[in-house]
Amino acid sequence: MLCKAEVTLNIQNIMSTTDELQSNILKSLADETRIRLIRLLSKEILNVQELCDILNVPQPRVSRHLSVLKTCGIVTDQREGSHVYYRIGELDGELQLIASYIQSISEQNHPDFERMEVVLQKRTVSSKDKSAHLADRWDEVSTQLHNSFLVTLCLANLIQEKQVIADFGTGTGLLLPILSEISSVLYAVDHSSEMLEYAKKRCRDKKLDHVKFIETDIESVQLPEPCDAALLHFVMHQLSRPQQAIQAIAKTLKTGGRIVIVDRLNHEDESVREELGSIWLGFMEEQLRDWLTQSNFTNIKFQTIITGSAADEIQCFVAVAENKAP
């Protein structure tokens, strides 16, 4: 049992640690560049080079400021192969003191947000360019990702009655013949005109006459009618803003409508950037659950699937969620 003096000393130590932490948090805010970094990262997940381009600040200086913010827990990092992306951390504990302040500066207009949109547009352009480059050999290349078991699992989560279904990131339309069997209306959505030309030819050859093609970025997608189900089959890793895509898709779904996402778990295989046009090296379950929850989805189910050979296995997932009423 601790004596009174020991209890008093422990309390003093805790208070001293708390005071030091609060002091460090406040000091971290006493710099214009760090405030700009916080403002940007409260909106988007960005890597160091993107932050340098937006702020017009040298990389060593940006990295130094990020290190200060990371030490305090205001920002966290996530490695994507050779890239490191930063985001705002969990603003709990002592950091609750500045949560409302960070929210307020994220809601203000600022020139940095305009420059950020330019940088994010580069991501989108890069993804479109890669899609165009891969279009004529996508059916062959995508065998690295497409898997009959995963397709079956997708359909098990989609099948009900005849539904309005949207295949987001349809590519060359590999799944359209299957999806057409369970849909009354089928939207094939992709940002690549080259990919959609192949998808249209596939539908003509298969005589699929109820497929409607929409060329648009998924992050800003709008459909003519609400959907019963939305599918993203190995698409998320190619999106410049995957969280915004989920938010946009939520608005296309009916209340109770389902979203089904298939992709790889977080990995370190850099080769997919060139081979598959990947921006992101997979996703973590916790990250995806957060994005779905923030986008008004509920009843989230997440299942991990291992594909490939024992020597070259690939960890994938199928995530399913339902759209809540507004």
C-alpha cells in the first residue's frame, strides 16, 4: 500500500507530465507553417512532396515541422511503400483542447486549399493517364487482382431481387455480364473514356441492353436515380481521394442500399503503382471502417480473403455496409 507521501508524489508527477504535454501542444501551434500543415491535413491525407508543393516550402523544413506535430500526436503518418502520408491524429485526451480550433480553421477559406486542389487534381490526372495506358491490356493485367472467389463473395452480398446497381470503376466491364443477371438497371461508371469503350464493346458483344455508361470521377459522381447497391471491385487503390469517393457514393444509394468494396489490405508491393496504376498500397480495416462510418454507413462487415499461391499470396478484403437514413 502506498503511503500518503508516495501518493502525493505520484499525483505531482502526473500533473507535471500533463503540464509538459499541454505546453508542447501549445508550442507546436506557435508557428505559421505548422498551422498551415494542420489546416491542410484536417482536410486531406497528403504526402511530404504534396505538402511541399502546396506550401512552397523546402522538404527538410516541412519534414521538421511534421516531426514536431507528430511528436505531440496532432498528426500521424502512414507508410505507403516508399511514400509516407500524413493525416490529423485522434484528437482525444489532452488534444481535445485544440480539436475545436482545428475544426474552425479547416472550415475557413484559405489560399492553401486552392493549391491543394491543384495537387489533388494531379493525382486524378495521373490515375486517368495510367488507365488510358493500360486500357488495351487491362483484361490481362487485372488477372493479378480479379479472383472468382472474390467475385462470388461480392455477388452474395449484392443478390436480392432485380436491383438498380452501379459498378463504380467498371474498367473494361469484366463484371458487367455477371451483374447484368441480377440487375434491372446497371450503371457502368468510370473516369476513363478508353476503358469505357472496351466496356461498351463487351456489352454489345454480349447483347446487354440495360447497361448505362457514365464517364465521371467517382469522387464527384451523380447518378440519374438512387441505387440499391454499389460495387467497387479493386478500384479504391486507384482513386485520388478514396474517402471522398465513399461519401459521394453514399449520396447515390437508397436508404438501406449496400456498398460492397473489394481491394487489397495494406501491403508494400511498389510494383503495382506501375503495373496497375495504384495510388494507394491497399487499405487497413480500421481506416475503411472510419471512412464508412463518417459517410453515414452502418452494419459494416469486413472479411479478409487470401488469394494467390503460398509463395506469392495476396491479402484482400470484402467490406459491406448499409446506407443509413439521412
